[in-house]
Amino acid sequence: MNEGISISRLPYDDPAWHVQLHASNGAIATTIDFYTQHQDLEPFATALNAFPRCFRDEAIFELGSDLGRWAYHVYLRAYAFDSVGHSALEILTDNRTAAPDHARVHFAIRCEAASLNLLGNQLLKWIENPDQPLQWNACH
């Protein structure tokens, strides 16, 4: 995969969504499965759709934590890193398992704010109809 993300809803016999996230910046990649409710994704998608409202604006999705008894940690943060709108999507995944199976990956995908707006729009549409994977490619 080039620079971007794919999100798929996997079959699961429960109201919760079983989601697989794959992300890559072209040099580093991660894949993680997690469980969430579609309502938990909507604020992130809406924030991306309107990003940035100001220079210090961020759009964040976080599930789990480095602290406590979480099964995993998934952290996505869109932010601008300069005053002309150059932006990035920060990705952190941690499967929170013991060694030797532990995996923690942290990187960013450089992109433009308009590309993050497109991701927000695609994510809102995907939440409504998650039958096909969401594919977002970061354009520079």
C-alpha cells in the first residue's frame, strides 16, 4: 500500500463492529483489529470533514490506552504542522500483548488538509454503508 489507510468491517455476530485498520506512510505500516461502535467513529469523521478550523486544530480518535487493562491502543490524530496548512495523520497502534508478540507502531502520514477532509467524508459514508472497505490515499 502507498501512503494511506484502509478500514474494513469484519464479520462479527454482535452489535459492536469488528474493524481492521491498515495504515502506511510508504516506509512503515501497521495493521490492527479492534472493536468499536459506529457512533464512536462519527465525531472523528465529522472533525476531519471540517479540519482545520484554526492552526492548532486537531481531530482525534482514540480507543484504549497505554495505561490500564486495555486489549489494544489505537490512536489517530490529524493536525497541521505549519501555518500554510501542511498536515499529517498520526497513527499509533499497540496490540498490548506480552513479548515476544508485542507490537507497537507509531508514525505519521504527511498530507494536505483537503485530503483529510476527503478522509472525513469517506469515513462518514463508510459508517453508513460499511460493506466495502474504505480506501484513502494521502495525496501531496
